[in-house]
Amino acid sequence: MTGAEIKEAVVEILSDIAPDEDCTNLKEDVAFRDQLELDSMDFLDIVMELRKRYRVQIPEEDYPQLASMASTVAYLEPLMKDMEK
Amino acid sequence: MPKDFLRDAKDAYDVVVIGSGLAGLTAANTLARNGHSVLLLEQHYKLGGLATWFRRPGGHIFDVSLHGFPAGMIKSCRRYWNSQIADSIVQLKHIRFDNPMFSLSTTFDRRDFTRHLVERFGVARKTVDEFFDTARAMTHLGDQSMTAGELFERFFPGREDVVRLLMEPITYANGSTLEDPALTYGIVFSNFMSKGVYTFAGGTDKLIGMMDAELRRNGVDVRIRCRAEKIHVERGRVAAVTAAGRRIGCRAVVSNGNLKGTIFDLVGQACFDPRFIEEAQAVRLNNSSTQVYMALKPDVRLDEAECGDLLFTSTAPVFRTDLLLNRQVTSRTYSFYYPKTRPERNRSLIVSSTNARYEDWAGLGRADYQESKRRLVETTLDAVEKYVPKIREKIDATDCATPLTFERYTSHWAGSSFGTKFEGLAVSRRLPREIAGLYHAGSVGIIMSGWLGAVNYGVIVSNDVDAFLLD
Ligand SMILES: Cc1cc2nc3c(=O)[nH]c(=O)nc-3n(C[C@H](O)[C@H](O)[C@H](O)COP(=O)(O)OP(=O)(O)OC[C@H]3O[C@@H](n4cnc5c(N)ncnc54)[C@H](O)[C@@H]3O)c2cc1C
């Protein structure tokens, strides 16, 4: 998957987790937490969905990498680059 | 021959979940939805653990732990269960306090507490805002050295009345005291303050029935009257569980039973590192409870304006957390259930709850125990009289529960109502590092208890189990 495709995948997951919010126009470098109403359970759900949908394993110590769209995509790129969309 | 409650069970599963409290139920459901084969074992004859109810002649149903939970339960039920369950959750808008220091009514949310603190208690608005913001910013990774008492002293020095207003409900909700870490207070308090107190319309029986149906839809093999007797560990990994005399293979176990019971009774301390055992031994259990259940005659109506939904009462002149545990009860929380709880039954009920020490009840002989129970009911009726005049003429049935009752139905050590003190959380989280495939999901650490804490902890642990099974 390309960076753009990974981003699309993350937006899809976020939209399922926060159905009442618009997740399509998020600022790349601003923390999700500052743009959406997300709590720690929501972040856990992102991790679970990434595992369920794409089989990527994210250890707990790496959770901080999922803070913003830019950092999330940068973190996931090496893990997902060989995947088919 | 006794009935075989494991009849037609398979010889092995991906995961065995031991215990069907809200954390066990939610873990079983989450793991099954993620595609794992799950066996759920419950020793009691019904699911739910402390989220339970019982019937008495005359069409009465008593709820044991349905007094109120935070708004977050709506989101968690929608996401980890289904939207029908979430849609049955409704707000309790009439929470009351009555003690020698003050008597007031509140919707129990940040805005209304702020109004009371500023207008009645004369606290500066800025201080109140700062206090709420500080509490809300707390996480379980934060500073553990400050106690709840110190937090209050910092914002409201010398104000015992303010401390009472802010702390008493939380002490009831999870047994925490002024000596516990401030962060446990901050997290639980902020959960409630975000949007108030909620209940499940239709009662606990309806909720657990809906969860049972959802589990079966998702393929969980649900077994009641099946006590897990042993968790087998081989070469540092979980290998099987013995229940009802049968050994059932599994790659992972999620124990929803008491944390200490899991380590010392189900696994056995020989399987662990001695340093871990020392830490596990040092974990303090939370207190237990007593309850008195009062069913009103079918035609009797409670005065909703006078009683409210939840009433925190005390006759103690000051608020001290040790007084709340004393057997000479001075503080009681009443839940008033109106016909709206179960409209088809049209009944009104009152449940009085107090925090209690296991030791005060465990040592009694049979006659003393019966006498203590009788006295508990009578003194409670005397106390309720203030809010429901002529209560004795109005009741159809009474019953009561003691720490021994809670111990019997849940196998919790010392009948603990709210799991363990804060240090239990780290021990619970460390289990899989001690023994591969061994997990605990159930009330621990104050913050992971109560209905919402238990449900969310079930999900948090399922996430770890899911990752483990995929590796
Ligand atoms: C009196 C009282 C009032 C409360 N009121 C509220 C309230 O108003 N709001 C709120 O949010 N919370 C309340 N709580 C707390 C809340 O009920 C609990 O924190 C929560 O239900 C605990 O869930 P749990 O998953 O930790 O497990 P538990 O409910 O403790 O269940 C554990 C389960 O495991 C089973 N088990 C144990 N060992 C074995 C074994 N070896 N084999 C098979 N099964 C086993 C037990 O039978 C039990 O079903 C109250 C608690 C009490 C006692």
C-alpha cells in the first residue's frame, strides 16, 4: 500500500470509530486528539481495527506514534508497504 | 447422575474465559467477534457476576449493582456489544445528598456541581474550574504519590463540606478513600462528571439477557454451573483449564475471577517468579458491602420528588472514610426504583447500600450472624423512615446481603465489591509476562472497576489476547 492508501485506510477506521465527526479533512500534523473527541478507548480501537483489517501488530510502547495522521502513516508505511490494498 | 454442564463441549478452544462478570462477558464477546473460538465458564447458575438481580414472591425483582454508571457506558455498549443495548441506557437526573452539613439535589455533572460549589459553598469559580481540569487531566500513568486527600487540601483547604460533596459518591462507587492515589479519584470522578449518572432501563436481567443472546450470536460457547478448578501451565505457557472434572485445552486464559484467586488458587504460586508472588501478596483487596432490599406493596407509590433516584445520606457530623466502613452504620446510599425501571411489572423498590468490612461479618457464629442481619434490616428501616414515612406498613418483603453473600456468589476473596486497590492493576497487567497466555480481566486498581471500568478492561485485555493469538 502507498502512503495515500494507508491514509485512506486510517480515515476509514476513524470514521467508524467517530461516526459523528468529519474525518476526511484532518490536518496532517495536528494531533487527532486536538481535532476529534477521542479517548484512550478510541485509540485502542484504532489498534484493534488495524490488526483485524490488515493484520498489523502494534505493541503498546508504539501507541504514541499514532498521535497524528502524519506520524501514523510514517509509522505504518514500512509495516504495510508490501500489502495489497 | 449429576447433570454434565460441559456436555458436547469441545476438547480445545483458542481461549477459555473464566467468569462472566461484565469484564469476562465483554472479553468473550470481543474475542469471538475477532474470530477466536471461546469457551466461557461461569460457576454460578446465571451470568453477570456482580451485575446481578434476584426475584422475590410478589413479582419483585431486586437489582444488586444497578445504582448508576457513567455516560461512557453508552459508547462502550454500542461498540463492544450492540446498539439495542446502548439504546436502553437512560440518565438518572435526580441525585440527592442529605447529611448534617448540607442537603441538596443535583444532576451530577460538571456544570451543576460547579453551580453548587460557587453558589452554595461559596468557592471561587476559578478554583472550581481548575479543580475539574486537574481531575480530568489525570491518567493512570500520572503521579501516584499525591493522595485524594492532598488533592482536596490543595484546592479546598479545610473545607470538609466540599470534600464530602465531591468524595462521598466516589467512595460509594468504588470503595476508594482519601488515602488512595488522587489519580484513581480523578479518573473515576471525571468519568461521571462528563455527563452525569446513567442506568439501564429494563433492569440488570434484561441487560444480561441481551448480552447472553449477543454472545451466542457471535459463537461463544457459554456454560453456567461450571467452576474452573485449575489453570494448567506447561513450560511457562498456559496449556489447559480443568472444569467440572474435564481438562480442556486452550492457548490463552482470561480469568475474570478475583485477581488473588486467579494467581494463588487457579494457577498456584509455584508457577510464578517469587518476586512476582511477593508483589501479588501485597495487593490489598477493596472493601465489601452490605445491602438491604425493600420491596413495596404493589399499590404503594414512592414520592419521586422527595426521594430522587439516588440518595446519599449520612448522620455522621463529619466525613471520614473509615467511618463509612464501620459496622455502626452512619452512612447509607439509597437507590429508589420506580415502576419505570420495569414498566410491565409496576413495582417500587428501595435498595440501601453501605460499604463494609469482611472481617466484621466473617467471624460470627450462626446465631450471631442471623441476629446481625436482622439488626441490619431493622436499623435500615428506621433510617429510611425519614424519607419514606411509615415504611414498615408499606413493605411487602425485605432481604439483605452481607460480605459473606458477595463472597459466596462471586468467589471474590473477602467478598470484595470493587476488586483491589491501585497496585492490583500493575499485577493484573503483568500476568502474561509471567506466564504466556495468562490474562486477568476483572475489577482491579479502583479505576478498572464498576460497570464501565469492567467492560472497558475486558476490551483492553482482549486486545492483548488477540495480539498474542495472532503471533
Ligand atoms: C453492592 C454493590 C453495588 C455496586 N454498584 C455499582 C453501581 O451502581 N455502578 C457500577 O458501575 N458498579 C457498581 N458495583 C461494582 C460493579 O458491580 C463491579 O465492579 C463489576 O460488576 C465487576 O465486574 P467484573 O467483571 O470485575 O466481575 P465480577 O462481577 O466480580 O464477576 C466475576 C465472575 O467470575 C465468576 N468466577 C469466579 N471464579 C470462578 C471460577 N473459578 N470458575 C468460574 N467462574 C468463576 C464469578 O462467579 C462471577 O460471576 C457495585 C458492586 C457491589 C458489590
